Amino acid sequence: MSLYASRRGANAMATTLCWVAAVFGLSWLLLILGSLVYEGVRGLSPAVFTEMTPPPGSKGGLLNAIAGSLVMTSIGVAIGTPLGMLAGTYMAEYGRYSKLTMIVRFINDILLSAPSIVIGLFVYEILVHPMGHFSAISGAVALALLVVPVVVRTTEDMLLLVPGSMREAASALGAPRAHVVGKVAYRAAKAGLITGVLLAVARVSGETAPLLFTALNNQFWSSDLTAPMASLPVVIFQFALSPYKDWQQLAWTGALLITVAVLALSIAARALSAGRRNSK
Amino acid sequence: MLSIEPSRRELNGAGDVSDVALEQQASRSDIMDRTRVLARIALVDRVFHQMTRAAAVVVLIILGGVIVSLVHGSWPAMQAYGFGFLTSQAWNPVTENFGAAAAIYGTLVTSIIAMAIAVPVGLGVATFLTELCPYALRRPIGVAIELLAGIPSIIYGIWGLFVLAPFLQSHVQPALISAFGDIPFFSSLFAGPPYGIGVLTAGFILAIMVLPFIASISRDVFETVPPVLKEAAWGIGATTWEVMRYVVVPYTRVGVIGGMMLGLGRALGETMAVTFVIGNAHRISSSLLAPGTTISATIANEFTEAVGDLYTSALIELGLILFVITFFVLALARYMLMRIEQKSA
């Protein structure tokens, strides 16, 4: 075989394999989404949003789990966002070239993909164990610890995109540094900062592992932050592994709800940052 | 960035808090007022600076806190079992005899299976997206993959339990068992009854889960290659494959490996996707079809039911081991990705 033919052959084979890989990879993902929608929609009814998680064998919904997820995610984001924003601000505005920033950036990147179950163990050690019982607030703290790295990362990235000339202009007018950051840099990076928060919400709203032994679970409605609280992912975990058909159906429906919520948040975040890019 | 219009407005906004306001105040009253306002502004400035600095330090404290608390929590188990904990296969809550070997083995094996599938496929997808895909489809498919990378792992877990495991049990595993039944090494690899759940299934689910992750990072890395380099290769008549093989891959090697390590870090620490389908059996079996366990699955399954300090402590020590492993993998990954960023900058 001539050199030319063998090169062409190798090329044809490699490109075919890439096509096969792409089709193979994408079809699994489509398959997952497909069966999720198929199984989840079957169980979708108003009762899902109005009734509590049922005991095995009876009908019910996911109301307390949905509410619990919302409460803990909100508190987690409310704690984690300011902390992450401030840290990100330091890294981009005050200590852009300092050693501290370099270290924090490295550590933050590791926290960003550290196993979330380890964060759960950490919160168990510092909150649940001393308190003596599981509580919604410790679940929220665990989620907050997962929010922080996401927000730090996006805040720093977005502030770094703000042109230095804008800061210089503000400083030249005599604006103090805090005002330059708050009134110029934050405003210019607003869409990006909101994107970061949305991504953080998307990240934590499906987290199960850190909630398993912090917030635990609760079969009933609870608004007490010092008591165990149900959350959608933990209920899905428990119901899916149960032998009861009703529970398994609810697990599928809950999984569909989470996926829709996460996808909606990510798409919103994407649309926001894309809008920003277009207005350049 | 922003158009000129809003930025000018913002600068005015910043101006009237400080300068304009200051001048008005100065003209209204004496110089004392002015210094007082200046002092206040300086104070606000300093406080804000220190607050942001403190927040940055808190990020370090979080990591330090995680390590310290895990070491503290696993201290009783460390004292009771010493280094034997790492090599012992025992896991008996009744006699309080614990060892991490089975869980570590399961974690490593499932991650290896996952990487063995996800890396070639992920690189294939990335190549497809950067070189082969029709332009109209590049963005939609790329975005879809990025979105899928953000789907919570529990979704993959529930799908694995209800859809993949029964399918493997009834169709794939019996075929594997009979196909490799007579081949020496493989017969023990694919031995035993087809449970559906087990190490192989868990590895496969992990592969599907890290696939979008690896694919999207590799694509980003591939896109850092300057077009001039590729065009030069095409210009001398290289085929698409040769451009990939001799230009793109050598240029991005460090970044691609970093991306894989990041995926590996995810696979090692992944909890929910694995817990559903691994079977939670504390033993090392030569068969990939047998149920096993991983570090994170063990913690997720047993932590809330652990009775006794030693049991809890042993589970926390497992968490510490997991954290140490992933820490090094992730640190290496970040280091490599940092190098490719510097290169492209």
C-alpha cells in the first residue's frame, strides 16, 4: 500500500472512531435524559407539590422535601455568597499579585472539586457532633461551604475582566478604593457575578452526600432550623433504594424536578453571561 | 464589556459620593468637617479591604479546618488500628474490627474502569467537536455537553439503579460470563452470577458521569491551540488525524492530562452515582461483576447508622483517606492546567 493510501486510511479510521465516540457518548446522555423524563412525568401531579412525603404504601407528594431543599439552599447561598464575593474581590482588586491570592486560588480550585461527602463529614464534626443532633442549619452550612469556591472563582474571573482603565478613571476622580470596587467594578461585572451565584445554586441544589449526615431527613413538615429537615436529593436517595413502587415513582419525579431546576439555572446563567458578551 | 454610556454614568455615580459631596460639605462648613469625612472614607476603605482579605483567609481556613477535623475525628480509629487499617479487609461493626482495603480497592477499581471508558470517548468527543463537527452543530452540542456536566450525580445513580443495572444483568453480563468463561485470566474477571449491580456497573455509571466533564475540558484545551499551527500543518498536506496527532495533542498534552486528572478526582470522590449500584459489600473480589464498595459509598451508607465511637471514627478515617487521595490528584491536575493557561496567555 502506498504511503498516501495508508495515511488516508489512518485518517479515515481516526475520524470514524471520533464520530463513533461522539455518537456513543451523546446517546448515553440522551438515554439518561429520555428515561428520566419518561419515568418522571408519569408521576407528575399536583399532589407532588401539595402533599407530604408518604409512608410506604400510600399516596403522597414531595412538598416537605421541596420546601426543605429551598430553605437549606437559600440559607447556604446566603451564607456562602457574601463570603465568596469578598474573597474573590480581594483576589482581583486588592491582592491581585500577592502571594496570598496565589495560594487561595490554588486551594479554592481544589475545594471546587473536592468530594462533597468529605464536606459533609467536616460539618458533622464541627456542628452536628457538638450539638448532639442533626439539624437543617448544619445542612445549610455544608451547602454554604460548597457555594463558596464556586462564587470565589466566578467573582475573581469576572472582576479580572473589568478593564483597569475604568478603575483608573474612578480613582482619578478621587473615588476611594472601596467605592471604585463597589460602584464601578461590581457594576461592570454585575451580570457575571449573578451568573456565579446561579451556578452555585445549580451546583448545590442537587447535592446529596453532604446532607446525608448533616440535615438527615424528615418525613414531616418542619420549619425548625435546629431539627432534621427533608431535602429533595436525600428523599430521592431513600425512596429510590426502597422496595416500594410508590416511593420509587416519587424518586423519579423528584429526580426530574431537580434536573429541570438545575438545567434551568444553568441556562439562565449562560444566557446572562452571553447577553453580557454581546453588549461588548 | 460595557458600552461607554453606562460606564460614564457609573463613574459619575462614584464621583458624587466622594468628590462632589466632599466639595459641597467643604463649602458649607469648616475644614474640620472635611478631614472628618476623609477620615471616615479612609476607615470604610480600610475596613472593606480587611474584610475582603479576611474572607480570602477564610477559604484557607476552610481547607485547614477540613483536614484538622478529619484527623481529629479519625484519631480513635488511628490509635486502634494504626497502619494496618490501610491493608486490612475486615469490616465488622459487631466486633469493631475495621479495615479500609476493600473500600480503597473499590474506589480505585471503579475509577480505573471509569477512566478507561471516559478518556478515549471524551477525547473522541472533543476531537469531534473541534475538528469534525459541522459548524452549525458545534455550539449546540458543546453547550449540551457542558449542561450535562452540571447534572447532579444522584440522577446518574437513580438511572443506573433502575435502567442500567437490570439491562446489564439480563443482557450484557450473561454474555460476558459465557464469552470469557474459558479464557484463563478473564474468566475470573467476569465470574459469578450476574447481579446487575457491582463494581463494573458502578465503573460504567462513573464513566458516563465524568464523560461530559472530560469532553468539555478537553475541548477547551484543544481550542487553545493557535490556528496558525494547525493551518501550517494543513498547508503542508497533513490529514485531520495527523494534525490532531502531531500538532494538537503535543501542544495540549499537559492540559489534556490535567483535565483527565480533574475527571479522575471527580470519579474518586463521587458518592451518589456509585452508592446506588455498587452493592455495598466489604470484600475484594477478583470478579468485576461482584458487588463491592467504595470509600464514599461506605460513608454514605453507614455513617448515620454507625453505633459506637470507633465505628464513626473508622468511617471518618475513610473520609480522610479519600480526601488525601483526591487532594493530591486535584493538586496535580490544577498544576498541569495552570501550566497550559500560562502557555496560552
